Amino acid sequence: MITDTLAPDPGNTRSTILIVDDVPENLEVLGELLQPLYRVRGAQSGMRALQVACSSPMPDLILLDVMMPGMDGYAVFEALRADPRTRDIPVIFVTALDGVREEEKGLELGAVDYISKPLRPTIVLARVHTQLELKKARDRLRDQNTFLEAEIARRMGENLLIQEVSIRALARLAEIRDPETGNHLRRTQAYMNVLARRLALDPRHAATLTPHTIDLIVKSAPLHDIGKVGIPDYILLKPGKLTPEEWTIMQTHARLGAEAIEHAEEDAERPVPFLAIAKEIARHHHERWDGSGYPDRLAGEAIPIAARLMALADVFDALISRRVYKDPVSLDGAREMICAGRGTHFDPDVVDAFLADLPQFADIASRYGDEAAEAAAS
């Protein structure tokens, strides 16, 4: 007698087949045919079949009778396909109905095969074997794809980590030359993230500041002052005000940084998107909205959006930071100075984004604070 329970299978090597038929004699016939080779479960109604199909061990193949009272085979099949747990189990329709149209209907629904009664043992065994082998092949392919996807994700994660560490190591070259900058890189990177995500809420900027682009901007932000490695120590570390000649040399760090990143782009085998953005930031983060900045005196929207964001982030952090030549400005004082530069130094939209998220700026300054940024907490 075929039931919906199974004797233990210690080796767990045999495939499980669920037979669904409202006639006990039909279950017996198929059970006797299949049990020597497979683990067989039985169900005498559509509702019971759905319950058995979801219980352990789940079937590898279902032989489903079409003509059953209450819930017929087609309804059972649709329910199986609607359930994520059972939708991938292959189904062979078994029926006494004779006609090409019925066979076509079953195959159109998604059944893998169609067997007509009276059953011929050789044909049943051959078709069951074929479908089980196909399922095993699909399962192997799915498992391989899952493994490959996990491996690709792991390696991409490693590559991204290496990339981020490399970026920070390069950026540290500039910080090492100017030890007073402390956590400047970490803070400006966090400010950029806040500004970009706030600005992306504006429909005018949403198409440009996509999540992917924002990630690239934030990733490349630490390289904004990489050009300072080319500035002589007597200028970079000078405790007092720079002379006009010295200031002219200091301004070249924007061009030097962009050129260094451009050389890195040329050495790459293919375009690297974050380097393109890093180059824009390095070259143009000292441009001003009114065109009075350097090195190219760009104005307005001619300044790349990433550079406009860095212009504010960099100035804000410089204002609240202590330097040998100045005391830190309070948070309120920095806010007033940023607002005074709206439309002249800074993009008005970026200033508005800054004001909307000023508490986050204060939190970042405190969280990544050092002695140089002590004013933000005051």
C-alpha cells in the first residue's frame, strides 16, 4: 500500500516520487512499478498532494492524475506553480483522457511530460528516468551558478576592499606631508556622502546623482588633495601667511593632482569610472561658483558636480579645524560663512543641501573629530 509516509533511507541516494491519483488501485500499480528504484509517496486528493509536496522529503518528480474529484490535476498543477517551494518540481500528467488537445493543454501549462493510460511499464520507467536525470542536471547547474555567484561576490568584495585601501593609502601621502589635517579625509568623505544624497532628492540632480555615481564620488573623495605631494615643504608647512608667489605655487596642487590621476588612468587597461571623478574633484574643487576660483576659472554648472560638493565639504572642514596659522571657527560661525558664500563661492543648491543636513555635519565632525576639529562640538 502506497502512503504519504516513507521508510528511512539511510543513504539518501534514491529520488523521491509523489504519485497523485484518487483511485487506490492506480497508486498500487505505479507504486509497485517504481518502488524498487525510487522512494515513493502517494496522495489520493489534490489538497493532500499539495501538503505532501511541501513536506520532507520533498519530491523530485510528481506523477499527477488529471481526472480527480474536487480539485483536478490542472488545478493542483497551478497551485504547485504558485508556491515558491514547489514551483520547480517537474510534473508528469497521467490520465485516461485520450486526445492530442489534452496533451497539448498539459504541456502548455508547463508539465514536463504526459503519459496516457493504460500505463505501459517500460514507457513509464523510461520517462520517469529521463525527467529525474534532467532535474539532477538542472540542480547541478543551479548549485554551480549559486557557487559561482557567491565566489564572484566574494572576489568583488575583496577587490573593492583592496581598491579602497589603495585609495586611502595614496591619499595619506598628502596627509603625511601635512600632519595637521588629522581625520580630514574621513570627515570630508562623510560630508560628501551626506551632501550628494541630499542633493539627489532634488529632481534637477536625481538623474546625475544616481546611487552608483554617489558611491563613486564618495570613493574618490579622499584623493582631492593628492597633488599636495608636489608642493615644497617650505610652502606646505609654512606656519604663517603665504606670499603671493608661494600662493601661486600652492595653487598648482589642483593641477598636479589631476595630472597624477590622469597618468593612472592611462596605465589602466580599461576606463576606471571612479578615477575620472577623482580627477575632476582634484582639479576643480577650488573653483568658485562665480568663476573666480582656480585653476581654470570655471563658473556655475561648468564646474563638475562632484567638485562643487567637495568645494563646500573642504571649506567647511577647514573652517572648523585648528591650524598653526588660525584657530578653529565654531559651527555657527562656519554656517554663517558658508551661507555668505552662497552663489559666489558655492553652488546655491549645495549650500541648501548643507543647511538641510547641518546636524549630520556636526555629528560627523564630532565622530571623526580630533584636536583639529574640536570646534564642531562646541
